[in-house]
Amino acid sequence: MKVCIYGAGAIGGWIGSGLAQAGCSVSVVARGATLAALQLHGLRLREGSLVTSQPVASSADPAELGVQDLVVLAVKAPSLPEIARRINPLLGPHTTVLTAMNGVPWWFLQGFGGKLAGTRLASVDPDGALADALPVGRIVGCVVHASCSADEPGQVRHHFGNRLILGEPSGQQTERVGQLAALLEKAGFEAPVSSQIQKDIWFKLWGNMTVNPISALTGATTDLIIDDELVRGFISLVMLEAKEIGARLGIQIDQQPEDRHQVTRKLGAFKTSMLQDMEAGKPVELDALVSVVKELGQLTQVQTPYTNALLGLARLQARVRGLY
């Protein structure tokens, strides 16, 4: 099976390494130092003290890699417009695109959402370019529950977690998603198939959409954020807005914000991905995590004053730094 990883950062490198070990013919779209490292050393994965290396084809030009059976999109949302312009050479009539990304994707309301089904989300796909380049018929959604980091270009470290939740946007249990789950399980991942992948996306977002931008604003690790009662209270108010939006979309969250805070607290002191991006001078993915919640609030007629405040402050900071 020909698999291309588009985005050989922490998650993409981890998934690609597993698929290569499972016997797939893995290629990677990369550039700069990452491309040079892949060509010299292969795709390296560190788990504990063990480092493995898998030979992979790699190129900055998707056309050099050719049509694939599976393309894994493991990138931050700000990279998507450029990818939409460049990805076509990887896509054949039967290519599946697995979106292993944070936040709400451009296809979120395709095949789902009641009266809003089919609505294009302008906050994540303002001109429809993503839907045109990557139509929903190609997509299998993926929610990643794992912690990985990039030690250096071309080498990733797997910390904990091994769960990749899969699902068709329509919720159907297709042969395609079943085969993909079996492949990922062969590669060593836990890969359950969801009957409503949008619910899994929204539940993960319910925690990420607050702690991520607050960490970027303050520079604080998650333990400090959760331990500050005023900040935690503000986070809870944002989460209650998102919970109501989800309910109106048909996604019930059977927890309260405090339940999620306890989960976050158990993870200890760590820097969120948005804080790491901010410190590295990389664009931040505010739109897929926060702007889209504001938009969905408007579409479902839920007032979102606390979400709006969080978005405004985080967006202003990112703009001042040239990262949004």
C-alpha cells in the first residue's frame, strides 16, 4: 500500500513510522532541514531509549511521489491552503485522505449537522478551496489521542497514548474505513471506528480550544493554568458555550467543565502545541480551534461572549507577533 505523509512533524512522523514498520510503502512531503534529515537518516522514531529508523521516499514536490492509496494529513490548519494547491499529484480516483489534525476541519458539517448539514465553515475554508481540492468523498476523519514531539528534523519522540479514532464524515461503517482501521491496528495503533466522528472531534476540541490559546497568551504550562481559580473559571464559561453549541448540533457532552479540568490536571505540567508554536515563531491555528466555535455559535444562535473575548485577545497577540 502506498502511503504519503503530508506533514512529517510529531504526529505525522509517528504515524508514518508505524505504517512503514507494517510494510507500507511510505513517502513524505517535506522540505528544508526535515527533507535533508529524511534523505540522510530515514524517518526516525524514539520510544523510551529505543530509536528506530524507517527508509522512506521524500520530496518537497508531491509530483515526484505520485499517486497514493492513502494520504495522511498531519499538519497545523494554517498550512492547509498551500497544501490544497499542491496535493493533487498525490490523488488518484481511489485515494483516501486521512485528516489527523486538531480542531474543527473544513468538512465538519458535510453529512452531519441537521439543518446546517452541508454548510461551508468560512472560518476554516473561507473561499471553498479546501472543499474543492479535498472533497468530502475522499475524507476519513481521525482524532489523535497521543503525545508526541519533534526532537529534531526527521526524528519524533512518542511519549504516551496510542489511540487514533477513525470515522467517515457520514457516520457510515464503510469497507474503506474498516480496512483502514485494520491497517492501523496492524501498525500497532489502537484504531476504533466511530459512528459520529464529529462528536469525537468536538469532545477533544472542548478541552483544546481554551487551554491552548490561554497558554499562548500567558506562557504558562497547563498545570499553572488549571490551578489558577480565576482562569479556570473563565475556561469553564467558554466550555459551557461550546457545550451548548454542540447540543444544538446533535453532539451531547455528558460532562461538566470541572470533569475535564481534572483530566487536564492529571497530565501534569506541559506546554501546549500552541504555546510551542508561539515560542517557535510559527503561525498559530486559532481559526480551527476558536474562530470556528464563534462561527458555529452564530449558526446555532448561541451567544458566545466568553469565546469571543478569548479569540479577540489571542488573535491580537498573534497578529502583533506576525503569527496570524
